[in-house]
Amino acid sequence: MAEVPGGDFLPVILLISLILGLIPLVGIAWFVITRTLTSVDGLFGSLILLSLSAIFFLDVFWQLRDRGLLRSGSKVKESPKSAASEES
């Protein structure tokens, strides 16, 4: 078996990032439950919590993409024959 750089440390970081991304969403749910979302404090608090959540989920996305677990967009590669036939 080939050694993966980082070993078991990288899945732990992925799990921590997921947990830290979910905690701010619980805070937003609290704003909704207590009906303070429409106050100035609730709006700014939810904006800050959404930003924190987005940062951690973006980190999770980048880690999964770098490991090849997520496909990057559906890029269609053009074959050389079809490119040559279009030029003539």
C-alpha cells in the first residue's frame, strides 16, 4: 500500500471542518426559533454565521476536490479529428 501524505490526519481535518461548518447553522436556527432574525442583531449575526459556515464548507469542498472525490465541471474534450474537420 502506498503512503498517503498526511495519513490519517487529513480525514480528521475534514471531519472537524464539517462540524465547524454546521455549528454556525445551529446558531442561525436559534435566531429563527427565538424570532430575532429580523432584528438588526439577528441580521448581522446571521450574516457572520453564514460567512463562517461558508468558509468551513469551502474548505471541505476543496479537500474533497483535491482528493478526487468530487468531479470538477463537466468539460467535454473535443477530439482532434473533429477539430481538424471544422477548420477545413
